[in-house]
Amino acid sequence: HISVKWRSAAFDISKALSYASALMLLCVSVYFIAAEYGGSPDSFGSLDSYGDTFSYNYYLAQGLLTLTNLYAALLILKRYQVKLLSAAGFIIIFAIAILGVMSIYVSGLLTTSLIIVIAVANSQRVLLGLGITALVGYIFWYYYQLDTSLLIKS
């Protein structure tokens, strides 16, 4: 009975940590997107107040996020015993690469897709709802950006 209680407690803690991690990933992503499209130096979205001590490289961040998605896909494929060199493995790697390129233009796409994939793989409905809500929010934000023409958005 003691081991069952410990397992249950460990599962509850890991679930809380997964929700907190996903929420922090989305918050940091929103912060950096707001900083990229900035405002005044006193506004929330500005990183100018940090001076030269902090510089945000958008392409490096998207590349690292793409590698994170590939690693998560590798772990999930390994869990379900799907070989990386199989047809399904190639399709998944190709889809992540396409999402990585698209995320250069549509910020937040990789972040939300990572949360959605992890939620589906672990049967976490609350995390899935959070990921889908964030995805819809990012798509609406992208659509209503006024500094990008409709030609580029299409």
C-alpha cells in the first residue's frame, strides 16, 4: 500500500510539473514574441532595458525548439517502438522540419505543437486543451499582425 501511495504522489507531482512547465514555456514564448515586436522601452515587450547583457537570437531559438521537438518525437517513437528509419518516422521528421520552417513566420507554432504532441502521447486532456487554446491564440495573433502584409501571411 505504501508503494502505491508513493506512486500516486509521484504521478500527481509529475503531472503538476508538466502543467507548470507547459505554462512557463508558453509564457516565455509570448514574452519573446512581444519583445520581438516591441514597443516603447518601458513596455512589457521590450528587451532593451537589459542592454547588451541579453540578446535574443530568434533563429537560434527556433532551431533549438526544432531540435527539442525532434528529441520529443524520438522519445515518443521509442516508447511506441516505432523505428526512426520507418515510413512513420520519416513522415514525423519531415512534419517537424516543415513546422520548424513555418514557425519562423508564425511564432509559437512549434511551442504549441510540442505541447499538443506531448499531451496526446501522455493522454493529458487538460494539457491538450491548453495547447490547442494557445495554438488558436497564436494563429489569431499572427493573422491580426498589422506589420505583415496579407500576401506574406497567405
